[in-house]
Amino acid sequence: MSAIAGAIALLFHILLMLATAPLLVGLARLAKARLVARQGPPLLQPWRDIARLLRKQPVVADSTSWLFRTAPTICLAATIAAAALVPSCALGMVGGAEADLIVLAGLLGISRAVLALAGMDSGTSFGGIGASREMTFAVFAEPALVLVIFTLALLTGSTNLDAISGITISGALGLRISMAMALVAACLVAIAECGRIPVDNPATHLELTMVHEAMVLEYSGRHLAMIELAGALRLLVWFSLIVAIFVPFGMSPRPADTGALLLGFWLLGLIAWTLKMSILSLALAAFETSRAKLRVFRVPELLGMALLLGLLAAILLFVSQGFA
């Protein structure tokens, strides 16, 4: 692929992720409302909310430091960088060589840590509670993610996302119990990282149960718009990551030239990616409708299950390869 085609592909990919992320949240909200016999908000409502917030001037407390004011920008920038590394509808983009799972986990960790620090910097009790809970959940979620990455590295010999997707597409891995365990563990970690039910409820403002919302309770205006966009983009990144690792079928291989790019940017890959994102969004809505939010002290048990599944997947694969 030429440098020009690769740059255009990367730019298209980033714009696609940014434009689609709020729509994914809107689809999940609409599906949840329809499942409980309500009309629900329009599909474009998240974009309308972000546009409305962007037109408003943020209100910042005098007691906050520079960290509180710059945290939304850092959070959004780190999430966009993570989105740029996760392939959507095609492999072999310009950033394919840097699309390492460890780098991706680090970028998402930066986004989480900055928001937690901003929540404490505001000086409110709710911000401190939310930051404390977020970091407590991260103690279990991050090791589970590391074990999933370790399992994938044992299977494919690489932590590069493009390489893992290519090997999965080729069918060289086949059906493995370790992959199934890693998939369930990754889904549980994704639910915790995105603050979805049963770990957190993104639609609640009940002080005693808030986690993510408690950290951003003091934000308003364009600062809150950036945080909302980063949250929606984080959900899309996790969906795309799960699809790229475990079900990458339908993704376009490396583009041939700029002409092929301009003729449709791997139209089949784009259609397949859109379909898979829609299915995951509807599945998330059905799962959240059928489940209640867990108590805060029960969440570590759920994430401990993800940690155990990741550990079992790695041990099972390590032992089976040792006897091979």
C-alpha cells in the first residue's frame, strides 16, 4: 500500500470511528427502550447532546487545578489514539505496525487514570468515591486483560492486532477452549471498562451507585461533551477490538492501491463491520435489559471471574503446548 493510500485509509478510519461511536450508544439506548415497550430517544440523540454541550461554556470551580481542565482533552486524545490502532473494516493501515495490544491497554489505562485524578481534583465527596471505585475495579480488570493478551500471544506468537486478526482469518487457530475463555473474559472486562450494566449504570444519577458519572459530575459544557464522546468511542473501541480478535471474518485484506480505496474503501469490509457493530449493540441492550446492576461490593466477584477465566485460558494453552 502506498503512503498516500495508507494515510487516507487511516484518516477515514478515525473519522468513521468518531462518527459511529455516538450512533452505537444511540442504537443501544433505542433498543433498550423498545425492549421495555417504550418509544425511546432518537438514534441521533447522543450526537444532539454532544452538539448542544459544545455550544455551552464550561463552568469550572475555582478550587480545581489545571488537571481538571485538561483531563477531558487528554481522555479524548488517548481514546482517539486507541481507536486509530484498532482496525475497523480493513487490515494493513499506516498504524498497523504500532497496533499492539499492550499499547492499546496502556492508552485506555491513561484515559481511565486521568478521569480518576480529575474526579479527586474537584474536591467533592462523590468525585472521590467514583475515583476510588473506578480504581478498585481496575485492579481486577487490568490483570484479566493482561492474561487475555498473554493467551493470544501464546496462540499467535505476537501481540500485534493486525497479525492476530490475519492469523484468525486464515483459520490456523481453529476452535479452541482457550479462545472461548479469553472471549468471555474480554467481554467482562469490556463491560467494566465501559461502565455498563451490571458493573455500572450510565443512565443513573443516584449518588450511592454512581461510578463513572460520579467522577464527571462537576463537568459541564464542552468539557462534558469531550468526556461523553470519549465514553462512546471507548465502547466502540472495545467492540471493534473483540471483533478484530475473535471474529475478524469479513475484514478486507491490505488495500492494493489508491484507486481501490476511492472506489469504496473495501465496501464489503465496511458492511461486515457495520453489521457486527449493530449486532453487538443490540446484544448489549438485550443483556442490560435482562440484568440488574450489581452492588458495588459484588463487582469484584464478577471481575474475579474474568481474571480466573483468563488465567485458566493461559494455563490450559501453556500446558497443552508443553505436551505437544
